[in-house]
Amino acid sequence: MSAESIKQVALRKFTENGFEGTSLSEIAGEVGIKKQSIYCHFKNKDELVLTINHEVIQEDVQFLTQFFDRLKDSPLQQLLHSLLQEYRDKYVHNKKYKFMFLMSYIPPKHLEVYFTHTYNIHLLHLKSLLQAAFSSAPELGVTPEEGIAAFLTLFDGLMAQLVYETPHSFDNAFELSWKVYWRGISL
């Protein structure tokens, strides 16, 4: 038994059942240990969920840095479109990303301030990368600040489609809103 095994099971359970719907007893049972053994690694369920969240946010910050570096020579339209599609795919296929957005949009009430803070760290990193991309984009019909604000609003709305609806509703909203967004910021 290891902390990693506990985190993997907890990640899946939190993603499937939410924070309130997941008990340490369930996690321990799936790991094959007694509930008390979890306390060797984590003080309580709060510390477990916060540890997982910290690791997921750090992984996402690294993903964003690598993504923007990999597509630094791509046109802005391709970069932004690819980023939205990449997050959709990560949410659908990677429990860590589903966890990150679930906890950002539907955090445990008593930990809401913490989850809001860590999600804002993610957004600040994304904004700084977007600032560089928008600043180097030729001939946009908006300022970088306007384009970034509109993109983040689109991003937030599309992620809400995944959290509260389905990947299919994301796809429909993405197809329709992307055209309007790009027409609105380009010359």
C-alpha cells in the first residue's frame, strides 16, 4: 500500500461520486487496506483531496507551458482552437482533468476558497501564456486584453458544458461559438 495507490483510487472516486459522495472507507476498501491505514499518509479526507488537486494543477501548469511552446509558431487561431479541443479531450480521457474541473466548478463548500485560489493560479498561468501569443499575433481587430478576456469567457463556458452537460453539448457549443469568437476578434 502506498500513498500513490490511495491517491489513484481517491481520484477516481472523487471524480465519479464527488467529494461528499466519497468516503475514506470506500477508498480504503478498494485499495485493500483498513481505513485507519490511510491516516499514515493523509491526515484526513480534506488533506487527500487537496494533495491530489495540488498535483493536478502542477501537472496542468506544465502541460500549458509545453503546449504553448510546441505551438509557438502556429497561427493564433490554430493555437486557441487546438487548446480548447485538447482540454475537451483531456477532460473526457484523463480523470485528473475531470477532477480538476469538477473541483473548480463544484468544490466542497468548506474548501471553496482553496479550490478557487488554486484554479486562479491555473488561470494566471494561462493568461500569461495567452498574453504572449496575442501580443505576437498579427492584425487582430481587438487588443490582446480584449481577445484574452473573450477567450477565457469562451473557455469557461465550454468547460461548464463538460462539467454540467456532456462532451456532445461541448462539441455543439464549440462549433457554434468558435465561429462567432474568431470573427469577433479578427479583422
